[in-house]
Amino acid sequence: DAGVTQSPTHLIKTRGQHVTLRCSPISGHKSVSWYQQVLGQGPQFIFQYYEKEERGRGNFPDRFSARQFPNYSSELNVNALLLGDSALYLCASSLWDINQPQHFGDGTRLSIL
Amino acid sequence: QQQVKQSPQSLIVQKGGISIINCAYENTAFDYFPWYQQFPGKGPALLIAIRPDVSEKKEGRFTISFNKSAKQFSLHIMDSQPGDSATYFCAAIDGATGTASKLTFGTGTRLQVTL
């Protein structure tokens, strides 16, 4: 079975631009979460979506938004990019929303120039 | 309150030795504790997880020990191999907040297994 797939794998943007990152969960998984991992640190929680509804939001500014589609795939959008947004963006999926093992994709490496 | 503290930051172990990574937490509402392994350029991969009603869980060469009263848990890698060289993260989920599956990660331990 395919794991969590994310696209694109790498992306280079300039300050002020907008970016959309995409995630397809493991088949049958209904929950998708997004994390930001800055080099040398552990991932930080951004959002969780379950059944197309936002179930949790981390301490990130409103420039970050996300949505989940009927097929359970998800998009993460970041507006007005800042240099500090450079990071590995990880998507994780789980069967449902409560205390389930979360399985991560390999992420999108976003570089802001 | 939401922190998970992890040590050591880096670890060098000889092949065949035991690697031990420790984590401590303060939030008593944490009720699920997974460990992840991450190789360079890859996402974290779930290794093993434990719930606080169990003091130890073993899967192959990997064992989690959990001390609920001390609010500490650790990962033991027996017979460490060069292929185990990676960064390891402990994590915890607070199932009581309604924020569902928010993972709070430790700061990571870079493990190097030498020949």
C-alpha cells in the first residue's frame, strides 16, 4: 500500500509569494495533520483536519491555512512568505482523529529566498 | 506544560551496543507516547508507541520503558547496528484537550552507530 505522498518534494519561493503544498493520506485514513520542521528541530504542529473539518490549530499566524477534500487529501497554503518559513513541511495521516498512530510523508522542502 | 524534554542531543554507540534515549514530560494529560526515526531527507517513521497503562513494550530490538510516576519514558535499541544511525524523536499526544492528534515532539537525538 502507498504511504503518505506529498508534492512537490522541493520548492523555492521568494519573500511575499504564496505557496500551496499537497498531501494524499494513506488509503482509508481520514485524518490529516500538517507539521513544520525547521532544520535541527522536532516537527511543530500546524493543523489537523478530520472529515474535512479543522480539529486543531497550532501556534502559527493566519498566513497559514489548510483544507481537506472529500477524498481526504489536503492542501496547506501559506501567504506572504517570510524567510523564516523556510522548512520541511510534513503531512501525517491517521485512521481517525483521536490518539491514533500517525504516519508521515517525506515532506516538502520549502526554501524562501 | 506542553514540552517534552529529550536527552541526549547526540549519541555515539558501538555496533552491538545498547542505545538509550530518554524523555521527560510535565503534562499529565499526555496519554500516547510514540517514538519516531528520521533519516536525512525523509519524514519521521513511526517505530514503536506506548500508552501509560503499560510499563514496557518491546518490538524486535526496540523497547520503550515508561515510568508514569516520574513522567519519564525511554527508548532502548538493543544490538545497535550502523543502519540504526538516524535522528530519533520522542513525542506525546494530549488526548484530553480535544485537539485530537497533536503530536508534541522532543528536540531529537542524533544517533551514530560505529563499526
